[in-house]
Amino acid sequence: MSQTTPSEETLPADVREMVAAATAGAVRPRRFGAWYIAEHQLRQMRSYGWTVVMSGIGSPLLYLLGIGLGLAAFIDVPVASGPDGPVDYLWFVAPALLASAAVGVTTEEFTYTVMAGFKWRRIFWGMNASPVSPPQVCAGLVIAVTARMVFVCVSYYALMVLFGAVGNAVTGLLIPVVGVLAGLAFGLPLLAFSAGISDDKGQFAMVQRFVFTPLFLFSGTFYPLATLPVWLQWIGWISPLWHASEAGRALSYGLGPGAWSPWVHVAVLVVMAVAGGVVARRVFVGRLRG
């Protein structure tokens, strides 16, 4: 004989009130769950706030001092040209350093933070037990990391202006946007990878050494990509760093001879970010609901 569940009208008044309160309490998390997750992640970042500040201000300051007052003083031959001729080396390298800083943020936040959420602290599972959905957990983490990248890129750009490392400070205002886009283009595929592994057995160290470092060195960060042998230039073509660096340089001092349109570089970054985001979302859903 089957059992029937009593309708809401047959429940006692106090029980109906509890059910109504619980239902109402679940509405906001289901609607704004990603922002709650983002708030949580940003509060977590406060525990290593000095790292965030130093990566946003200290590192750019040291790089720009070292290059602007050090390396650039020994480079007599023009490295790159804009529409009006050769440009200062600091102008050339600064947009690339900004994009590298944004990518560096994602290599931190989309690796060990993800492993902590799934395995070490298992906090993602606790979030999943609430009305918050797995896609919102993924989206909230991305929002929080994007906020950190915005802080880093805006701080970096302010120091670039202070050091005179921007050709056109007006169009250059979009350089931080390109930097954040570079971070997402690199970081979202990395997020999908991190969410898909069950334990860190050196994979993150290998990503740092054999993915990020080669991209940093062979993406035209410190010299034009065309100066590399053809058999190495492909690294730059698939690198978010190169596309972001070239778009940032176009915004800073204009297009040089033979340069790609900045819209092409932006389009490549958008495609990388969107594809990585779709895969990362699916991995979160499959793991938390599996």
C-alpha cells in the first residue's frame, strides 16, 4: 500500500511557516549564488592579502624599475616600431608585463585554490550541499579571481603611467581590460584542468615550469616574436600572452609595420576564454553532481 505525502494545507501552521521560511531562504542563494561564492573567495583572499598587494604593486614596481632604469639603458638599437617610427623599449615591454601579471594570478588561484576546494578543505562540496548550484560555484570562483586581476592590472597600469611607459594614456586605459582577458584566456582552461584532477602529484608545478614559463619566455614579452626562429614562433601564436601583449602595444603606441589588427588578438583571447569557461563549468557540474 503506497504512502501519500500530506499536502501543505494539511500540515500544522508552525510547520507551514518553517517550510515557507526555508523556501524563501533558498530563493536568494539560487538567484545570487555566484556572488555569494565570490564574496566568500574574496574574504578568503584576505588571509594572504599582502601577497595580493605585493603582486599588484610590489612586483610591477620592481619590474618597471629594473627595466626602465636598468635594462632599457643598455639597449641602443630600437627593438620595435610604431606608426611614427621606433619606440622606447619600456613602451614595448610594459603591456606584456601587465598581461603576464594577470596570467600569474590565475596560475595561483586556479590551481591550489581549486584543489583545496575539492580535496584538501572540500569546501566546494559544502557549497554544493546548499541551494547554490555547481555552475554558480564555478562562476563565483571566476568572479573573485577576476576581481583580483582587475586590482593587479589597474595598479600595474597606474605605475606604467607614472613611469612614462605608455605612449597614449587615453587608449591605454583599455590595456588593463586586455590584461584581464589574457588572464581568463589562460586561466579558464587551467581551471578546467585543475577541477578534473583528483590530487596534485606535481601537475601544478609542471604547469608552472613547462607551460607558463615557456609562454612567458617565447611569447614576445621582451623582444618581437619575429626575431625567434620560425619553429619557435608557433608558441607565441597559441599563447594568450602574445595576443594580449600585441593588443596592449597597439593600444599604447599604435600599430607597427606588419602588425596584426588588435581586434584579431582580442578575438583569439575571447575564443580561448569562452571555450575554457564552458569546459570548466561542465567539469564542475560533472564532479559535484557525479
